[in-house]
Amino acid sequence: MTSHDSSDLARVTARARSGAQGPGRTPSGVGRRGAVLNDDAEGLQIAGLTSLSTCDWPGRLVATVFLQGCPWSCTYCHNPELIDPRTPGVVPWAQVRGLLSRRVGLLDGLVFSGGEPTRQPMLGSAMREVKEAGFGVGLHTSGAYPRRLASVLGLVDWVGLDIKAPADLYEAITGVGRSAQAAFESLRLVLDAGVPVQVRTTVDPTVLDEEDVARLVRVLRHLGVQDHVRQEVRTLGTTPEYQEALAAARA
Ligand code: SF4
């Protein structure tokens, strides 16, 4: 995810929705557990591809793939089309591979974003292929699947991790119980692994007030986070109900 607030994401999703990147395809092996590093990257459900981004990995020139499916349903999600795991991908992995082969020496790396990239069992195979081609591997994640994250962390050069709220307010944003446990466990894993990480918090004023944000900042500092970025909610792509709630919260 972008983080999930990548400036490129809305444009990419619009292309994906229109099918402009290629024919729909149904991946093999989606939903299987414990196969993160053994499946072939061809099965990735890719909703969109940005061939050049300067913001998805700070300081790097990258391409970004947006992987379909997310187990959460955040209040402010501005790409709800990426949530449904049953939606077929529209970009073949071969297209990503082809792009990278033409950009050797021009791109620093590939960022896997979403949706929630760690949902897909083929992620590790794809990351390994990217590394073997000489590119860096970036990952945007909400931390929804700590065990799957742990299984690919050794292949990742940089993580953009969304930490959305203090633990007691997490469910109010994601709509899913125990999402806080997953996210903070993922943060612990990344910090312990020593992988460079930028923690991002999109502040939802319908749930968080400034004291909540200050509380979260203290927690993150205590955990050892050194790079924390606050992001403001954008209304583009959000539901009319959320836009109404946001306007009321900001009034
Ligand atoms: S539902 Fe939440 S975690 Fe999932 S893609 Fe949307 S903003 Fe990201």
C-alpha cells in the first residue's frame, strides 16, 4: 500500500479498471498458504503497473506494481477496486519482466504495492526474480499478514509500512478485528530484521484526534521507528458516506 496513498495509484487503478493493461487472467494458487517462496511469479494478480515513479520509494527511481486484494476495508481507502481478491489481474507478470529488461541501468528498483501485496503467495518468487535481475525490491504493506511478510523480508530492500492508528482505534479504521495486532507485529518484524522502513500514518479525522496522533507518535518512537511520515486523507475515490463524515469532522 503505498504506500496506499501513492499519487500514482488512482491513475493506475483507473487503467486497470478499464482493462487497458491487458486481458483479464485468473491466477493459479491464489489463497494457498505456506507457498510464498515456491510459486511462480506468473500467477500474480496485478491490477496496475506504473512504469516510472519518483515518490513510491523515497530517493529512488522505480516502477510500481499494484497487486489485487486486501483483507481490510479502511474508511478512507481510495482504491476500493483493489480490495476484492476475486478480481482477476489485468497485467501479466511478463509485462513487468519486459519493462525491467528494457530499463536496466535506468530504474533503481520495483515496488510491490496494493491492495496488500503479501496476500499473494507468488510474491516471493516475483521478488526473487527482480533481485536476480539486479533491481532493488521495495514493498508497500499494511502489515496485515505478518507471517507472510516474514517469509519475504529477506528479499526486501525497503518497506513503506502503514501504521494507521493507536492499537485501540485500529478496528475503527480497518473494519477488521485484530488488525492492530497484525500491523504492530509486522512493524516489529521489520524493525528486528533491520530492513530500512518508512512508517506512514494517514490521519483519518473521523476516527483520530490530535491527541491520538501524538499518542501514536510516542508509541512509534518507543518502538524505535526513526522515519515516520504523516499523510492527510484524500477524498478522491472514497465513498460518498465517508466524504460526508470527513466534511463533518473537518467542520
Ligand atoms: S483497505 Fe486499507 S489497507 Fe487495504 S488497500 Fe485500502 S487503504 Fe490499504
